[in-house]
Amino acid sequence: MIVYNKLVRDKIPEIIKKNGNECRCHIIIDDKEYLDELHKKLQEEILEFKTKPSLEEFADVMEVLESIAKFHEFSLEDIKTIKKAKKINRGGFDRRTFLEETD
């Protein structure tokens, strides 16, 4: 038996059973628990991307971020609008500017 105790994609239990294995899972009902698990999943996916950068790992990070946005009822269009405005007003990270200190 392998213990995971983590949030997984919706079809993972089906895939496990299709591969001839059994699993035990439950649906998270409590909003606080769900958001906590999404945050843990985000950290997990970021670490995986950091370890092995790829489009697939980046897509996993985006999937979790979109789930967090949906939880907070943030529209992706509003997020894109704010992102664009911040880039215009404050810039992006293209120049790789590293702030050491201010007086």
C-alpha cells in the first residue's frame, strides 16, 4: 500500500482502477481544506517544474493556479487585464532587475 494523502486530478481514481489497482479517496467538502490542499498542490507542482522544466510541468502549475482563481471567483479575463496593466505601469521581469537595497 502506498499512502499519498494529497489532492489529485479528477480522473486519477478512474485511471488507477483502469490499471487494475484499488484506491481510497474522498471528496473535499470543506472550503478551507480544499484551498489548503490547492496551495500544497501548487507548491508540489512548482517544485516539479523547478526540478524538471517542461511544458507539461508548466501546464500543471497553470491548472492549479486556475483552480485557485476559480475558487476565489476571479475571472481569467480580469486576471489578464490586471496583469497587462501592471506590466505597463511597473514592467515585467524581462530585464532581470535584482533590487539589492534602498535608502
